[in-house]
Amino acid sequence: MRRTALAIGLVLTLMAAPAAAASAAPPSPAAADAVAVPAGLTGREVSFPGSGGLTLHGTVVSPVKASSGRPGMVLVHGAGTGTPRTKLMGEAVEFARRGMSVLVYDKRSEGYSLFHRSYAQLAGDALGAVAALRSQPGVDPAKVGVWGLSEGGWVAPLAAARSRDVAFVVVVGANALTPLRQQTWAVAAGLRKAGVAGSLVDRAEPNLYRLIADGGMFPEPWYDPEPTLSAVRQPVLAVWGVHDLLTPPKETPPIFARALEKGGNRHYTFRFFPGADHAAHLTPDGGVTRLPALAPGYADLVGTWVREVVSGRPPLSSVSGPAPEQATPTVPVDRPAPWESAPVQLAVMLLLIAAFAAYPVTALGRRLRGRSRTALPAAPRVLSAAGPAAVLGSFAFLFYLLMTGGKLAAPGPVVLGRPVVWLALQALALTTVAASARTVRAWRRAGTRGERVRLGLLLAGGAVFLPWSLYWGLLLP
């Protein structure tokens, strides 16, 4: 499987590199660099050991006139490698203004990448931050909790389930589904928001995610968060924006509640915020654009809820707020069948490219050897050009959509519910099939055995291309 992942990586990583580079986080501030905080607050730079002894750096934001015995909260980032603490400084400031000491730290880049991560390792980092915050002057060590955004919604409950040092859990945009199912839905939701419908979102996109996961290029694809949630005994506050396009906001809360109650935990509060996106920030366009401002009442809710919890009055289960918007349900993303596996799909792709490329390559070889040129029928030449263009072009476009789908897919111009690029690829696929049918006539009329072999290999590629293109949705509406 490792060899398969490397092989797929050679084919796809070059396509991924520009998008990955564009989304990379800026360098983290050094431990000695003070992070500016607004008036009325103070910032204290700290360092602490995370998982594996890795030193992490952060800032503790507190009110200037902070009372002793105050609660504390550690902020856990969403997905992304090396995300700097400044990414969550807006939340840290607002929560600190509600009377807490808030530790926000630079996320690790070591041991965390696009294709590798460990939620257990990230939970260890969070627990290192909890220990650091518990030791801060004026912070009551019995009143320190964790807050997790998006991916942090898997990490924060895991940290709480592992340690009684965590007094409470707050999650925002959290997910109770497997990461692969959530991400497949999120990219599809972004495409649909952009007006895309049909085989691209129904067939091609989920199939590519299954291929990537089977090839070892999607970290923790089938991680099941329910057992962890069932082990959380601390009070839980879960917040979702009504316009969440990255976490299915209708499906996740019932699963969260079921898992918590399965473990006997009925101290949970679920709140939905209108006009808010995945991170509970305001959004003017249904979750596409994230504004800097938090949803009105969100920071107040966190401050009030934490005070109730640490005073020994954790609220019992409640759900409030407007109904979230989720246009389509998630669908299971099962492990692929043997014929759908990454090794088989890679072998088929290489076979198609070899079969289609052999025809023009042998023609070039004959010309270089000085053999007389003969008039060649058009169909084989069209087939040898359209086939590899459809194969490589479809993978390039699909991988581009996946790499740009972490926030919201950008399919480009859409016509008749299809991106223009996808329509062009479907046209190439139809051309390939039609050219394959016409190449049969050329094969029958071939005058030499060598020409029949060349055309036969080309036809073999066309024969394999038909079911392959149906599987990937190129020949479906």
C-alpha cells in the first residue's frame, strides 16, 4: 500500500502542489515574539511540550484586571499544518473579555501534513496546553477546559476523554461523522453551492476520495468519533452556524447527542446561530464568505456557559436556535471493492495511457526509421489523442477541485449545471468512444499484420476506456 500511495503521489502530487502551497499557513511567531492584544487585556508568552516532546509556543490572553481563581480555556485549531496562533486571536480576545484566561498556540507542522496526521497526537498537544494553562498565575487548575474548531471538534473530545484535567469541552463546527464522509460531503456541498449538479458530484468526486483514502493519501479517513464522544464525561457546549458548508449541520448534532447520552452524559448544550458559517463567524452569502466578526451572542454564550459549568451548575441537555440549512444528506463512503482499489485504478490508468500512446509513438518510430509514409485513417489518430487527454485531464481537474475544496470548491464557469472544464472532458470522453467504434473499421481494413497489432492495442485501450469512463461519470449526465 505504501508503494501504491507513492505511485499515486507521483501522478497527483504535482497537480496538488500549487493549491497546497497557496493554502500553507505563514510561519509561526517565535516563542520570544509577543503577540499584540487589545487594551484591557494582557498577553503572556508560554512554551510547553506537546506530543512526543515537541515544544509548542502560545499566548495566554487574560483580562488586565483578572480575578484570581478564574477559568481558563485552550483553543484547538481546525485543519491545516503549522497554523499560527494569530488565526484564532479574534476568538481568544472575545473569550478573554468574558473573564477567562485563554491559551492559543501555534499548531504543529512536524508530524502533520496534507497526507498524514494523528488526532491522538493533536490531543496530546492540547493536553500539553491544558497543563501549561493550569499552571498560570490566577487560573484555577480545576476550571480549565478545551475549545475545538472543525478538526479540533475531533481533537478536543479526545483530549477530554483522556484526561480529567479537562473541566469542560466547547466545540464549533464539529463533526460526528468519519473524516472521509465529512470531507466528501463538504466538497460536494461547495460544488452544489456553485451551481454544479450531476455525475461530477454524484460519482466522480466521491470515487476520487475513496481512491485517495485507499492509497494512503487521506489521513485517518475512517476515524469514528462516536466511541470518543461516548467517553466524554465533562459538560459539552456545541455550536454550529446555520450556514455551515463544511460540516453537515443537520446530521451531526443528533449523532453527538446520541453518543454523549450513550455514555451517560446529559450535560450538553447545542446552539445554532443564524447568519453564521462553519466557524460561527458572520457570513453574508450563505457560508461562502467568512467575515471577521463572530456571530452576535456567540462569545457571550461561551462566557456565560463556562461560568455556570465551573460554578458547579452545568446545564442539562438543551438544543436551541434556528434550524440549520443542509441542502443534501451525506452518503456513506465505504472502503473500495478490490476492483476499485488504488492499485487497480492506477494500473488501469497506466494501461490506458500506454495503449493510447503506443499508436503515435510507433508511428513516430517508423518515420524516424525512414519508412514510407502512408495515409492513416483519422479515427485512430483522434482516439490516440482524445483518450489520454480525457484520462489525464479528468484526474487533473478532479484533484484540483479536491485541493480547492477545503473551504469552498471553485469549479470555474458553470453551464447547464456542469463546469465548462467538465463538459469539455465529457466531450473528449464521447469523442474517444466514437473514435473507438470507427477504429474497428480501420482495424478490419489494415493491410499488414503490424498495422493490425497497432490498431488492436489502440482498440484495447478504447474497450477499457468505456467502463472506466462510466465509473468516473464522464459518460453520465
